[in-house]
Amino acid sequence: MEIFVKGTTEDAQDIIDFADMVFSKNSGPLDFAGLIPKLYGDGAETQQYHYMVKENGKIKAMVCVLPVTCNVAGIELKVGCVGTVSVHPRSRGKGYMQKLMNMALEDMKSQGCSLSVLGGQRQRYEFFGYEPAGIKFEFTLTSDNIRHKYKGLDSSGIHFEPLLDDSPHLDDAYQLYQQGIVNGARTKEQFATILRTWQTQPLVILENGKFAGYVALSKDGGAVREIEMIDPALLPVVSKALAAEKNLDELHFTVPPYDLGKIALLGDVCDWYRTSYEYNYHIMDYSSVIEAFLRCKAQNIMLQDGRIVLGIEDSDIVEIVVQNNQVIVNKYDPDHSDIQAQVSLTKREATALLFSPLSEYTNWKQAARQSNLPSGWLPLPLYIPPLDIC
């Protein structure tokens, strides 16, 4: 007999064992308690975020939805982070995942999520309303780049030490995180644990013995998954010191689109870079997500004044207004409002137009321009820090 349930404390070990078994079939031995300690480490108590199918008491399929509340340019967004999507090898083809995903999406909507995010193969999740979106910049800084460009920099005063739960610099690191344009998804008690997601090593950056910032570095190479400094101009000297101390031939940075300082510094010296979409997103409340990330953009550039009204399939009519770099977004029920949409979009079209790095090349960009969409508004800098998702 099959039942569809959410996890309880009694399921804790079975949830971890099931995830380890399913993913180890494809990737070799895995330990989810070590990989994602915020979800599966000691004392995590996240069983209630797991949607499961059980047959005769045994888990046969599972989806985790971790609720995260981000503060984006002063606006709170509730995000449903989907992960640990898994089906027992002998239970595939039964439709379990479709039912679990639909259950999870209904709950996210009823709980007031503005958006949901997951990684994975595009067409697999298109069925559930997810589309490639968000923007990230990736830079590769090689030892040759450092040797030629940074040869005059003295990095002898920069050192690194582990950022632990009881680190004397934990308060400083957490305060620095909270000053970011996107913040609030982590408590101070969870901060170091979250920075260890996916075998990442959090380090304190010290300049002449004083706290200067923190960096989250992959344990198996030079992937810099997050780096914040009190003085952003320290990035070159910190990069030089990090490569030397860890004996790394390359550093690979992932940078959000709203961090113009890092983009400029790394783009000036790196051997290789690219822009790509971040994850698959399902936007549930277009108005709040548009307002948050348009305000985010307004913190970096002066937006052109203007107004546009978008009609989005099975959603509200969204009015976007910018005046003197102040952003106002209103939403209207199409059945109870006289406001008329200037551009009508499907959800897929809206996601591509508003949040995709390919926004400039979509067919709908031209339609939006004909409706007086101001230049420079799009794409919006949608980005959820990768260490915050599942």
C-alpha cells in the first residue's frame, strides 16, 4: 500500500539513508549528512520539509522543500528551495515524483512563497512551471593572471583561518553578510553550517591579524562560492594570497549580477568568464519578485523613468512604475480591475523576458519595447546565493 506523507522526527534516519542510497547509485558513495549539514547534519530537524511516498512503511520517493526568507533590497521574499529529488530505482515510472512535486507546489503557494528554485535538467521540471532564469557571472582567475597582473601586490599581510561555529570572528562575518543587497536567509546560529553546504570550507580573511571578510571555498578545488570583504577593493590581494596559501592554479568565482564591484575587478584580469542562467525558477508572485529585484538594480544604476503594465497568464496584472529611481509595483486582479495590460505574456514568456540573461534576444522584448518599456530595466538581477538553496 502506498501513502503520501510529510516527514516526521521518526523518519530522520530513513530520510538520510534513502538520499544516500539513491544518489550513490549514480555518483558513487555519498554522505548527505556531510554534504548538506543544514538539512541532514546533527540536530538539523528538517524532516517536516520532506514530501515522501511510502510503500509498506518504506520510502520510495522523496522531495525536499526548504523554506528560506530572503531580504532583497528591503523586500522580504519567501523562497521554496527544492532539492533531494529522488525515486527508488525499482519505483520509477509510477508517477510518484509528479504527485510529490504537485503536492509541494500547492503547499508553497498556500504558504505564500513568492518563488521556488531548483537545479536539474530543464525539460524535467518545465512540466511543473520551472524555467531557466536568474543570472550569474563566472570568472576563472589563473596563476598566470595573478603572476602578471598582481605581481606588484604585497599579499603577505593576508591570512586565512577556519570559520567555525565558535569562531571569535563569527559575529563580524555574519554582520558583513547581513549588509549585502540580498541577505536574511541565515541566522547567526546557522551561518557557519550553511557555508559548509556541498563540502564548502568557510574561511575568515585576516588583514594584518584583523577581520577583513570571509570566503567560502570548495574543499576539492578553487571554487569560490561566496566572498565578502569590508573593503571590496581587497579582492585582488585576497585572491593572490588565497591561491598561494591553498596552492591553487586557478580560482573560480561565481558572482551575482548586482555585485558590480567584483564583476569589474575580476573582468579586468581573468583569463575566462561567462554569463549564464542560475537555476530553474517558478515565479509565483511576479509583483513582489519584480519589485525586489528592480529595486536591487536601482541601487546600482539610475533607472530611466517610465511605466509599463504586464498581463501574465493565470496571474495578476502587474504595473511597474519608476520615477526618480524610486520603484513602485502594483498588482491588480484582472477580473476586478479596469487596468489594461500593455503586453500580455505567458508565464514562460514572462520569466524569459524579466529574469533571463537572454532577455535581450527574446521575441517578447520587441513587443515590450513597442509598449514603451524603458531601456535598461531588464533583465532583472534575479539571484539566490547557491549556499542557501538545497
